[in-house]
Amino acid sequence: MIPSYNKVHLKFKLNGVNYNQEDIKEVAYSYIKEGVPYEQAVGNFLIDWLDSKSYIKVKSSGTTGKPKLIKLDKQAMVNSSIFTGNFFNLAPGDKALHCLPANFIAGKMMLVRAMILGLEIDLIEPTSHPVFNSKKEYDFCAMLPIQLQNCIEKISNFKNIIIGSVKASNELIEAIKDYPTNIYESFGMTETATHIALRALNNFDKDETTTSLDKAVFKTLPDIFVSQDDRGCLVIKSPHLSKQPIVTNDIVKLYSDTEFEWLGRFDNVINSGGVKIFPESVEEKLFSKISTRFFIASEKDEKLGERVVLILENDSNELDSSIFDVLDKYERPKHIYAVKKFDIISDKIQRKKILKKLGLI
């Protein structure tokens, strides 16, 4: 039987204390009135979750278009929580760590999972260097890649970790490969109540037949199916999450109705002399070569239509040209632009805003 969004599991605990529905409201009001900013965000969400409405309003990430305020069905969020709980075999009384800002859907969903599945969740400040009890073991945690990188020596405290928001770098994947913790990269968006698919990042030695392609493929959670539109972009179908199919701007290679490889964003694709270039694929090749933040974009070119450029967060645009030897001919940047400080929101580089400042769009 699927639980209702207006019920709180009897085993739900927040920071070690068991709360029923009325108690949670009191805690929420206390956070709003007396808490620090991240606690106030938690309090505001809990009040919204426990009100009489069947939905909450959430600002979208912009994955399916321009960021906007959308209505997200609470029961869909419950269903998403159950999908995650089933995948990771989470049971009432299991322990979770909450280290994400509750202003965004990923942080909100950690609270929903705890209330619906009956988890004992510890709330800590959502910084890039999570500080938690290193003597305590957790069954589940959602993190940003930078958080995982900065607490890598404590990974063994967790049984399962999912990371999202931005793509995991090859450097991070290499660093976590020998840890026993099950670590997954998630794929999702606000409109789907966070992740709808996961891909394993480590522990491949359990299956000696695993190939590099297997490692790149996302597999959907139960009762979630995918297809493509005429642009080659991902279309998500799950009646438990949305009555209508969710059309994204993510270009994928489809292997089945439950498996796909992410190639890049439709609005980022570069057409250089008739050759389609996916900036995200180029960036992946360069991750281990460039120590500062960067991204691949394009600028107008009279002969090619568009040409590839590299935007570097640095005072100087000088790089050793040999780092581009890993790239194909059309992928090599024709110019490097230096920007002293990138515009960042929720750990995501605001590409369009930066390109506008440079006069490239």
C-alpha cells in the first residue's frame, strides 16, 4: 500500500528525536523563528509540506526550459521516495544524512524520504565541506560532487551515496573506485521530483563482465520508462510522477526503454562546419587536464558557422596547448577566454550569463 503525502511514518526521527505530524510543525516554526538560514529553509519546506494543499511550489532547475515556479504534486514526491527506498532497500529506522540546502528539490526530497520511509535523518549545515559525526554510520546520503570530494576520507561511513546537480569528474570517479560504499550518479530534475535514473560509479569488480559502456549507462528506477523525441532528447514517462510525458532538453543515446547514455544538452550543442559537437563530452575529456573551473562553448565563425571556444575561470587565458591532444580536430578550442570569477548557482556554472558578459551571445 502506497502511503499518503499527509502521513508521517511513526519511526521518522530528526536529529535523533522522534516526531509526529504536529511535533514537526512546532519544530518547523522554531527553525523559521530562531534558526540559522539553512534551518529556516528546512522549516519553510516542512510548513509547506504539512499544509492542506496537495502540491508545493518549487523553482525548476531549468532542465526542461527557462527556470520557473512550478507546482509539484506531493503524492508524486512520495512515489519518488518509494522508488528510491526500494532501489536502495531502505527500511524504517535506517539512518540518513541531510547535507543539501532545502531551498532546492534535492534537499526537499531528503526530508520527504525520511518522513515517508521512516528514516532517522541528521540535519547538518549544507556546506562544500560537510561536517558530521565521523563515528556514526549512515545508510543513505545525497551529496554534491564537491561535497563527496571534500569528505572522501569519510566515505566508508556511508552504505549508499548518490551525487547530482553536476556531472562527476573523471578525477572523482577514479578517487572513489576502491571504496566499498555504493556510489551512484543521479539523473533527474525538479519536474520529476529529483532522480529518475542512476548510474553506478564504483564497485564494478563485483561483475567482471562490466564494460566501459555499461559504466556510462543510466538505468531508470522501477516504473519509469524513457524514449526520445525527434531532436534525440529524452522523454520520461511514469504515471506515478506525472500524468503527461516529461520532455527534456537532454540529448541521449537510447539502449532500451529503461537505459540511456547522456550525451549533452540540446541548447549547448555546437554545429561547427556541419559537425555536431557536444560540449559536455569535450569537457569530460579535459577534466583531468585543467585544474580550474571551465566550460566549452561556441562563438560565431564566418566559414564554420560556429567554432569551439573554452571559457576558463582564471586571470589568464594561457594554457599548454598539449592538453588538447586528447580532443578530435573539430573539438579543439579555437580561442580561450578568461573570466576572473564564474557565476555559480547551486554548484552549477551559469553558462549563458557568463557568455552574455563576454558578448558571445
